[in-house]
Amino acid sequence: MAKPGQTRRSFLGAVISLAAGAFLIGKFLTPKTRQKKALLTVPKGDLPPDGALVYREARVALLRQGEEVYALNLVCTHLGCTVNVTPAGLVCPCHGSSFDREGKVLKGPADRPLERYRVRTEGDFYQVLV
Amino acid sequence: MFKEFVKHLFPRVVQKRNLSFSYTLCLGGLAFTCLLLLAATGLLLLFYYQPAPASAYQSILFLEGSVWGGRYLRSLHRLTSHFFLVLILLHTLRVVLTGAYQKPRELNWLIGCALLFLAVFEGYTGYLLPMDQLALWATQTGMELLRTVPLGGEIRAILVPDGVGENMSLLRFYVLHILLVPGSILCFSFLHFYRIRKNKGVLPYL
């Protein structure tokens, strides 16, 4: 009988390495889509109308203007200091950049507005999503 | 002609003394292995790289941060490219020291020089693609150097029609890096191997 060019062992080896290769490439081609996770959960009653809650540790401020509730990232867009929240607006202690309540730049050296986080209403709580 | 070419690429018989390791140190073969590895990793990187000035660096960050094995693949591609150039230079040095550029192998020496030039150019075009500060200024330096050689201005106008790191130049470097230059390197490599067969192996030279 003619000897087949392919042995069972080499066939199994080829199948296994093809399957492993396909698995690894599949893993490479499916990137982690960033799951938004809740940074803060705040009871609705804590946030007064037209007020603000500041979380310096988390570097986030939760602000309310009329019905709109939004969160600002307190990292200054200039060099990354934590900005102070004052009744007049947000002021960076390092180089004096100032922002209005919506995060827009009033005075440099920062040239981009503060980053906004999404806020989700979850029952009686606000959740800040990062 | 094509059939003959393929026959010479995969010889039926190889002389045992032509496989002498201590003579060639297999430097050319190692360089070609690097080229194959570069093609494989580069192909996978293509799935994530975006050749636009605004998003190129972001896409690299995404690749390194959020893709399984992305950082490893990119590092492998970069490291292998260094090895590729070093091995080609050592191979050139070996050919010079053993006198292998002499008759009847002058043509293969010229093909080899073309391959060396193409490999350096491939490395140079790839350098710009990540679009970080190092990439930008290294490419800028190279382009300024090009001005000083004859015809350099014309070549620069073709490579960089709108300034280093802007839309058109990045796209041109990208096309050169992933298609034209590697394609030429592959063609020249096969010609290189074909000529080795035509010259009846690598031994003896002197």
C-alpha cells in the first residue's frame, strides 16, 4: 500500500495550531470596548438647585443648572492641577486659568474647556459615568 | 521564464558544502526571516492603525491600551525592524570581507545594495507613522538632510507635498511603508535568491 504523505500526527498538529492561531487572532481583533463605569453615586436630594457638589479626591464636580445636571472633570486642561470651585466659577490655583460654570475657558493659559462626564439618573440617584 | 524562476527558488538538490554555517553565518537568511515576521506583525497592526494626523497617535494608544496583544505586537514589529537592519548590515559586511561581491556575483551584489537601501528607506517611512514627537522630528531632520543632496528638493516635493506630518505626507509615507517598499523588497529578495542559484550556490568565492 502506498504510504500517505500525511500522518495522523501531523494532521492533528496542523488542526490544533490552526485552531490556536484562529483563537489568538480573533482575540486580537476584538478590542475591549470601554465599559463606562460609575465613578460616583449621589442621592438626588444632596444636590441643591443651581448648586454644586465637589469631590476633590475623585476630581469631579457635579453641577446643577435649572433642570440640567452635569459633571465636570476638575483636572485643569492646561497642566493637570485640580481646579477650585468658587461661586463665581472654577479657578485653577497653579496658573490662574479660570472657567465658567459650564467649563468653558474664561481666562488662559488653558485653551480647552474642562472635560464633561456623562450623568445618568438611576432611580433617586445620580451616577457619574467615566 | 516564471517556471524556471520558481524552480531556482526551490532547488531540487543543494550541495552539502553550500550549507556550511561558519561561512555565511546565515545572516541573510535571518534577515529574510525578520522580513517575514515584520510582514506578519505589520499585517495585524494594519487592523488598528489610522493614517491621519489627528487620529494616528490615538489609534496607537488604543492599540497599546485596549487591544489584547496589541502592545506586544507593536513592540515585536519595532524590535524586529531593528534586528532586520542590523542583520542586513552584518550580511553586507560578511559579503565584503569574504570577497563575495566579485565576479561572477557582481549583479547579486548590486541587488543586495538595492535591498540595503530599500530596507533603510522602509525603516525611515515607518518611523513617521506613530506621529509622536520623536517620529515627527526625526522625519523632519531626514527631510531637511535630503535638501542638501542633488535632486533632493524634487524627491522631497514628492514625498512631502504639504509639510512633514500633515495629511498628504503621512498618507504617502503610509502607502510607501505598507505597500510599495515592502513589495519591492520582496521582489528584490526573490531575485537575490534566484541569482544565488544561478551562481551555483555561495561557495567558493576566493
